[in-house]
Amino acid sequence: MDTVTREQRSEIMRRVRSRDTRPEMMVRRTLHRMGYRFRLHNGRLPGRPDLVLTRWKVVVFINGCFWHQHAGCPKAARPTTNEMFWNRKLDRNLARDQENVSELRKMGWRVLVLWECKIRDERWLQRRLQSFLRE
């Protein structure tokens, strides 16, 4: 595994986006094609969900496997440099995700979490969205 310099790591991290990511755009296009309409990044809800389908009282989070530590996913491997920093940061992300989902459910919202590694399969994505929205 190649090691990167601090400057390279900084540049990589600077390029990471939180909105309009490729996985998010794929989910948005799929939902729209299925006839569903939604709002984006509602700041009034805990965790600022990526998609909000008010009519169905559903929120969708599109999580990156690394940042949200997708269990069992190779993309969720933690860095071996500066371990204390990364462990604290990623553990806090997990705790915050759990808090947000819990709070949303208390408010009566149904929560769907989609992982970036699973979204790549468009047929799987469409079936998952259909089954969740029909529940």
C-alpha cells in the first residue's frame, strides 16, 4: 500500500464532497424515474437527510462506506496512520448516525440508509427503494 504525504492526504480530503455525490445522484435519478418526488438535505430534520419524501414520511441517507463505517465492507477500513484521530472521528460519526436515526424514528419518520457500495447495482437499488416505499 502506498503511503501519501500530509499534503497529498489534505488534498484528497479537501476533494471529498458531502452533497451531490455520484451515489446520491444515482439514487435521486432512480427515485425520480420511479415517479417519486423529494426534497434535498432538509436542515430542519436531525442529521440533515439526503432525501426527504414528505408524502410518505420517509428519509433517505446515502452513506459513504468509509465515513459511516459500513460493517463488513472493505471500503470501511480504518487508516493505520494517525489512528487515534481517525478512530475518534469515525466512532463519533457512527454515534451521531445512530442518534439521528433514533431521533427521526421518534418523530415518526421511516429511515432508509443506503450504502455507496450497494448503490452501484441499479437493479438492486430500484428493488430496495420499491420494497421500502411500499412497506
